[in-house]
Amino acid sequence: MKAIWNGQVLAESDNTVVVEGNHYFPKDSIRAEFFSPSDLKTFCAWKGEASYYNLKVEGDENAGAAWYYATPKAEAREIEDRVAFWRGVEVEA
């Protein structure tokens, strides 16, 4: 699977985990040069607190377009150390 935005591959892995229709990529599969921490946080009742990354590619920014659960709840342990995408990031095989 590949996560693509603004013409760049942000992450690539054949080891994604799908939860609620979202592919979670291993953190070591992301291209860190496109990611910066965001202050955005959200909470999911069964997964826990999500933290976000901003993306920057070719001078364009996509705020909060990637998220992860640093310490997911027990029910969601399979997505620990993984990153998922939204806000126009295409995930394709």
C-alpha cells in the first residue's frame, strides 16, 4: 500500500492494518521529511487519544492529515506505532 499526496509517496508498506476503513502504516514506513508534529488531538472512545502530523510537500501544507495513537487502548493495540491518513491523502495498492 502507498499513501500519496501532492505527487509524493508519504508512506509505503505491505504490512498495513485496516481499522474502520483506514490503512494504518508502520511508523518506520513513513518518509519523515514530509511530516511535522501538530498540536491537534482528538479522542476515540475505544482507541484512545489520537495525535496528528502536518504534511508539507513541494511547499504545500496539509494540516493534521495524518494521525496516530501513541498509547492506544487495549482494544486497539494492533495500531500502536502506526500512522493513518485523511484530508486528501490517497491510499492505494
